[in-house]
Amino acid sequence: MCLVVWGWKVHPEYPLIFIANRDEAYGRATRVLSPWHTTPEIYAGRDEVAQGTWAGIAQNGRFAAVTNVRHPAVQASEGQQSRGQLVRHFLEGRQDPATYIAKAENEKEQYAGFNLLVGNMQQLMYYSNASERPRSLRRGIYALSNGALGDPWPKAEESKVAFTRAISCRKPVFDDLFAIMQNPRTYPTHLLPRTGVAEDVEVALSAAFVKLPQYGTRSTLLMVVNHQQEVTVQERTYDAGAESTQSYTFQLTR
């Protein structure tokens, strides 16, 4: 997951509005959004290689997402676990967000650089093993890419502004939210972070919607929860240049 934008307890009808792009190699085997066969109360896509996921939500109201951290000082090493396991274990577990984040902090060396969001409908926590101590997030609108939360990445800042505008109406239009994440605009190099990749790749990766020969935006996931505890979760996938959509609506359980 490489761009996440969300509103947390700011909309009068929807305490959670969350949308995110997953950027990944086109050849990496992936299962689209669905209830998981092993735990059907979880709605998420699945990485078929490491059996984790990048973002998802469960019927008990637990939700989570992860992005990788792209920085010259943060390098993956042999033997580390897939970051998608962080999301999977939270969705499958019973720990509250703060307890789970503390566990992730204690185990941070087991993973390459990550940004992790875990929450339920009462609390939302953020932690990056590359730069920060855990934070409990207050109500607000946020955008996160492959730096720390609050880093001035152009696509995160522009997407946050567009998202704020899109949710200003009483009933946000889902198509408008998806359009934000399909923005192909790139940015000049002087506005971009230096993350250790070639300059032309840095520019290509600066778009909200990434498209390189072997790597790009594979899917967009939308999760919306209203005050009646009704959830809509929808995914649009872009493999092989064709868009497909999976959508589920369900009631949270207690």
C-alpha cells in the first residue's frame, strides 16, 4: 500500500472514510477483495506469496493498513517477515489497537520499514518502525505515503486537499473518491524526497496512480463506516489495464 487517505471522525454521517492505493509488481500473485475463506468475517485482498494483506476490515470493526517506507537508510534484510502480516494478525486478533501497536514496536526489527495503521471504531493508532514512536490519532483528515505521517510528499498533500473537498458534502460520492486515487500527475524533482531510487523512477512514483513497465498501482480499496455501523468496502483493480470492481456491504457485529 503506497498511498492512504482517510477521514477519522470528521464527517457528520461517516466516522470512517478510508481509501488507499496498493502499488506492487504486476507479476505478484494476488487475491482480490473478498471474505477470507479461513476467517470469513475479514474483508480484504490477499497477497498470495506471503499470505498477508495491505489493508482490510473485519465485521467486529477492526481495520488496518500498511505502507512500506522508502528511504536510503531503511533497507530490507534477509529473513524479515512480510509487512502484510502486521495487518493480517491485527484483523485476526483480539488485542486493542494500543496493545497491538506496542507489540509491533517491540518486534520492529522483524520487518523492513513500515507505516502501520490499526484501529477499531473507538481508537486509531499509527506507528512507523523507521521514524516515530506510536501515536493515537485525533479526529482529522490524514494522508500517508512512503514517508512518515505528515511528511510533505506532494501526492499525499494534493490527495488530502482533494479528499477534504470530496467529503464536504453530506453523502460523499464514491466515484469522486476513486478519482482522487487515479490521478496520474507526477511532480518535478525539486519537490520530491530522495528515497534512493533513480530520478526517473522517483518521478514516476510521485503520482498517486503509478504506472511503470513492471510495477504500478494494482488496486484501490475504499472503506466507509456510518453511524449505524453499516460498512461498505469496495475495491477496484487495475491488473492488465482492465478495471474490475468488488463490493460488499455489511453490519458491524459486537
